[in-house]
Amino acid sequence: MQTTKSKSTFYYLIYTFGVVLGVAFITLSIWADLEASFYGFYHRPSSRFEGLSCPIFMTPNETTSFSATITNTSDRTLSPTIKAEISSTGTLVTINEKISLEAGESKTLTWEIGPENIDLEHFAFANVYIYTFYPIQDSENNCGIFVLNLPGNGTVITWSAVILSVFSLSFGLYQLRKQQEHLSKRKNVFPALIFLTGLIFVGLLVAFIGSWVQGILILVVLAFLLLIIVGTIIKHL
């Protein structure tokens, strides 16, 4: 029985590592996107541009890139103008580009973002605005990149964190499921752990989508759920 409890504790530690890593990932990502929404970009009344793609993390000495994919959904050739704005410690970096799109064609524009674009100590921001070109309406979106004070590459760190979190959560949960029949006092915790795991997976997905409103809601639910789970576990120690 003592061996079973020791194994259970070990698997709880693995699972907890996945939770901490996943929640930290979601929090930093949402924080960066939230800061981007209130940064010094001039926001125009427009629809949300869905073609913006930004890295989640970068490192202080890294030069990475963000991109915008523009699609012509009309039945004629269009030549829209795209305005990209990038953060800096001084004046915003502004780039205007005019492209030509055949009917149904998509084009992806890419811009570099590096150490010179880091502002507010821990962030780099980008904003993309698509000017109205009938029948395409104007649209806009922005994103924040969290700058990790670590060596290496932000993309590698991003995917390493996601893989480690998902593996730790999945492996820990699977092993705890096998152990729970020997730990009847904690059986009522397992359904909450399943829900917690699913919520973190959704939060990781939202982090990649860049929707900070949904991200904050997920973090609030996660906080309440973690308090309930920790309280239940302590009660049955």
C-alpha cells in the first residue's frame, strides 16, 4: 500500500509539472496579446483580420518574423494596401505595401521583428491593417510576443513547452487513473483532473489563436478549479 501511495505521489508530481507549465504558457501568451491591444497602435473601427500569424515567444537577441495572409474572396482582381506597424522604444515602425490579388488568390506578407522592437521590457508588438478595397472591407488585428530571458530560439521553446506540458498531463493522468482504484479517498478528484486537463488543452489552443478575452476566461476558471482540487486533496491527506 505504501508503494502504491509513493507511486501516486510521483505521478501527481508529473501531472502538477504539466499543469504549472501549461498555465504559465497560457498566462504569458495571453498577457502579451492583452498588452498589444492597449499598446500605442491607432485602432480604427474595423472588423477583425483573421490572417495574422505571430510567434508566441522570442528571446532577447532573436530576430523572428510575423506574417499576414490576405485572400481575395471576390470575383475580380483587387489591389489592397496593407499597413504593418511594429513596436519600438521610440516611434512605431510603419510599413505600407500594396499587392495585387487575382480572384480567389491568397498572398502572405512577412515582416521581421527583432531586439530593436522590444518594448515594455518583456514584449514585442505588431499590428496589421488592411485598407478597404471594395468589396473587401477594412480589417485589423494585432498580436503580442512575450520575450523570454533565455538563450535559444523562441519557436523551439514554444513547442518544447507545449510538448512537455501535454505529455506530463497525459502521462500523469493516465497513471493516476490506474492508481485511483487503490486510493478510494481520492477517487472524487479524478473527474476534476480530467476537466482540468481538457481546459488546459483548450487554453493552449487559444494561446495559439491569440484570443486574449477567451484566454482570460479560461485562466479564471482554471484558478477556481485548481483551488477546489487542491483543497480536496489536502482534505484527504
